[in-house]
Amino acid sequence: KQEVTQIPAALSVPEGENLVLNCSFTDSAIYNLQWFRQDPGKGLTSLLLIQSSQREQTSGRLNASLDKSSGRSTLYIAASQPGDSATYLCAVANFGNEKLTFGTGTRLTIIP
Amino acid sequence: ETGVTQSPTHLIKTRGQQVTLRCSSQSGHNTVSWYQQALGQGPQFIFQYYREEENGRGNFPPRFSGLQFPNYSSELNVNALELDDSALYLCASSSPGTSGSLGTQYFGPGTRLTVL
């Protein structure tokens, strides 16, 4: 059974700093890993998707890496802004599986 | 091309009642998945529909049921509501990936259900 863990549960950093969010998973037979952003009471916005054959993906100030052998992914946010404040969720899809397994998220607060 | 839409946005019910939530999938997608997200938790998989058939189910009781229609829109029905059913219900649409695995999922805005 796939289990996904995100640490820390909450993080506060001053505006302008670079930061890293962590995600770990127990079953390395993944098809892909996806990072989502969720604003309070809202749905999920996909940020980056990494296929199992890839090591990283980049979009603007965001960079996600994947290390299947160690069961880890990181989301790097450069030059943080107050608008980056949200909960960040990672989710994995396993081969031959019909569902995404989510972590519980990291609640990020950027302090102006 | 329209995204995934869900209705209603918010809903308040009392214990024991029944509720139906609706989801319209993104154009070209034939697979719809439903997730329940309790406050402070990650979304939990309820079930998935592919071409009008249930294609996998999470650890939810039979009072959670669903339908998918020929236009690939979907309904989630919950009978005999309990207080713990209060949550954000998310719908996601996708096309199947390779090797029968999950394609990229696109999420709707969710329906907030409150059970009193």
C-alpha cells in the first residue's frame, strides 16, 4: 500500500527566500508524481508533473525533482512571494493503479 | 476547451439525508475520479469511472455510489449522511495513460458538504 508523507506540515519564511518542500513515498513503482497547490477552501491546481522516467521538471520559479530509488521528491520555490502562500500537496500514481495517493500537505506562509 | 466543473459549490444537509454531487469532465476526457478531502487532510480516493463503469474503489462504504453518463459527466451519491461525511468533495477528469495507468488528472473546484 502506497503511503505519502510530507514534512514539515507547516512552514513560514520571509518573502524573497528560496525554500524546499519535501515529499516521500513508500512504493517506488510509481507512474508519475504530481505537485498541487491548494488555496483555502478551494480545489487543486496542478503545478508540476514528473513522469517516472524523469528526474526533474521546471516551471518558472518552481522546480520539482524525483528520486525514485530513495522514494523522495522535492519542490523548490525560488524568490518566494506572498502570493505563494497556500497548501502544497504531492500525489503519486502507481503503475496499473486507478488512483492518486496524496500526502497531507505542507501549509506555506510567506511573510511580507 | 472547458475545464472540470462541479455543482453545487456548497451544500448543507442533516444526518440521515441523501446528497447528489455533480461533475462535468474536461472536454475529451473519458475518466472521472472522485476524492473526499476532510479538513487538514489530503484527498482520499473514493472511486473512478471509465466509460460508464466503475473502475476502482477506495475504502469507502457502499452508501457512497456513483454514475457516469454517456457524455462522461458523473454523479456522486451519498446515502444516510453522517457527520464525518462533512468534507470537500473533489472531482478529477483524465484520459487513460499508458499500460492502463492513470493519465494526468485535472481537478474541479470542489463541493463543500456540511452535515449537521
